[in-house]
Amino acid sequence: MDALLILGGLLLILAGLVWLVMLAFGTSLLWGIGSLLPPLTVLYVLRHWRVARKAVVLGALGCIPLVVGLTMLASNDPQRLEAILSLRWLKPQVQTPAELTIQLRGELNGQPFAPQQGELIDGTLILREGQDFFARREISIRLPQPVKGAVQVDVLPQDRGALPEVQVSWLLPEQELPEARRLSHGYTLHLKLEPQAPNKLVGAFHLVLPPQFKTTLSGRVELFSNRLRYIDGRVDTRHDSRDTLLYVIDNYLQRRFATRAVQIVNLPPISLPAEKLDVQIDARIDGQSQHLPILLHKTSAKGWRVDGDHFQPLPQVANSATVGAGSSIATSAAAAPSIRPVDRRSRFSLARLQSNPGQYQNLAMRVLTERGAQAEGRFRGIDTQGQIIIQRNLGGPGAASFALRPEEISSIELLEP
């Protein structure tokens, strides 16, 4: 309704301007030419008000539905109104470079098919055209079982048995929901894909469906093998995906607990895009089950991060080449006098623990509270609420964790150098 009011108002204003120009030409040729220039149009209205007033009234009537329509649009969809008034729609749309190089010749349902997105994740290959919720055209190939590494599949129309399931779908302009067709045999398929670092599969793609489907595609494809994105060889944490969040949480837990033996068992369902997420995760850390609250937030500069993440990176693991070439280095190191490590107990305090918790990760501590309670165990970090986490082994796989607020701690003692 708001769009109709705006359009109707603009048409009335335009009709009034055209009528005004026609009246000016009826007055004289010079006034007609002059009325095409806005300053002279106003002068003509002032000098010949009795003639021009009918056209001016018509244009003024058009302002009424225009203002009403803009008011309704501002209350219903302010972002759309802002986009219209800012004139961003007049600027040429900048085409972002494609993430994947997909070169396919042929058609899908009798129409050219130019997919911009492609992936092969958990045994399902998807080629998708269009950025909306429903793809304009899409091919989905579900392999009999998930694959790792290189992929090679060859299917002929006469083959039977456990074959990949092929589904094609398309959305016509007059449709609200896409149409889909599924085949389990009777088609030709050739896939030969090779892994390409860091997370892509590249190779030949050839698909021919029965004639009634009007689908024949052949060429080379580039597919993502997971939902991570990389920039200069490093994970782009600004990308919204479940895999990105798993990577960020896994990296955080490794540094927080000073161990690489971290396995995220369960991450609850999440809704993306978002600016902040509060999740409860289950993980196995050094063989022990942990249930942890994680608060994540996203910034445009650094992407997804865990609140309270101030832990130091883990030391790099020496590779086999370094170890293999280390006989002379090891000999010289053994001959050199040993250097006594710095005793961190001498300058230890609660303030130092809070400012640099990574330096004391997994060290034994003894904490005494204002109420006289004592907790002794290993320091496991500082949670999102700023509480000091002390964990004590109970024998076997059992462990007890103490979360202590800094204001309730009367004294804290480091038991290891």
C-alpha cells in the first residue's frame, strides 16, 4: 500500500509539471522554453499565476499521497526508506570476486546454469546458482558414503546398486517454492576431484540426465570441502558458519587449558548471522569431560572471538626435520650449563594472575577464601564472569572444579615454580 501511495503521488506531481510546461508554451514560445529550467518555472508561476495555478494545484495534490506513503514506509520498513533516500540504488553495484572458479558448459532444465557456490561436505556435493534462500537452480549429488581425500566416481545409465542420488531443482519467477526431481539410476556421472589446500576439491565434472530433464553439464569445478574460509592461509574468523565457531572455540580451549588434546563433543544448534552467541558446550580435555559456558561475539575487524580470551598461544611443536637434524645441537645443548628456570612463586599475586593467566595455566595453587574455606588444585583459567577456576583431581577420572570470585579470595598461593 505504501508503494502505491508513493507511486501515485509521484505520478500526480509529474503530471502537474508536464501540464505547467504545456501552459507555458501556450503563453509564448520563450516562456515555454524557459519553463524547462526550474528557476524560470517558478518565475512563470509568479508572473502568470491565474494560468498556472491549475497545474500547481494538481502537483500539490500529488504531495499528499507521497507524504502519506513515505510515512507508512518509515514506520513499516525504515531500512528500505533509508536506502531509497540515500540514493544508493543509483550507484553501480560492485561485483565481488567469486570465491570459486567453476567452469561448466551445458544447461539445467533447459536453462543455462552458472553456479556461484559449490561444496562437497559429508558426502553431499552441491552446486548452487543464486544467493537467495531458495536457489534459482541447484544440483545435489549424495554419494553412498562420505569420502576423504581424492574423489573418483563413474556411473553409467545401465548401472544398478548403491549409486549416488542426484537431485535437480529450479525456481521459476512465478513460483514461490522450487520444483525438484530426484534420480537414483539411469544417468551418466563422472567425478574426478583432487584435494587442494587448504580446503578445496578441484577437478572434472560431467553429468547427463535422461532427455526429459533437459540437463547436461560438463567442465571443471572447484568445491569447498568444509565451511571454513581462508585469507592468506589463515582461517577467516569473520565468516559466519558453524565450522568457524568450532575452530574459534577449539583454539580458545587449547590455549585456555594449555593442551592440544581438545575434542568438542557437542555444540548446540546456533542461528547465524548474529553479533553475539551464548552457548553451552561439551568437550573432552586431556581425556576428561567438561561442560563449559562460552560467550562469543563478533566484530568487523577481528571476527568471532570468545569473551575473556587473554590466553597466550601454545608453543610450536618441533617438526621431525628439526628433531632429525638435532644430534649436534643436542650435544652442544647438553654441554652447555643448564639455566635455572625463573621461580614464579616469588612475585605471584592475585593481580598478576588476573593480568596474565596464561603464564600460570595448569600450575598447582592454594586459595583461602574470606569465609575460611580452602581450595587446592590446578589453575584452569578465568571464565567469562571473571571467576578463578581451580580443579582438583579426586582419583581416577573424577575431578572437582571450584569457581571463586576475586573479591571473596583472602589469599592465594602458587605451589610450583
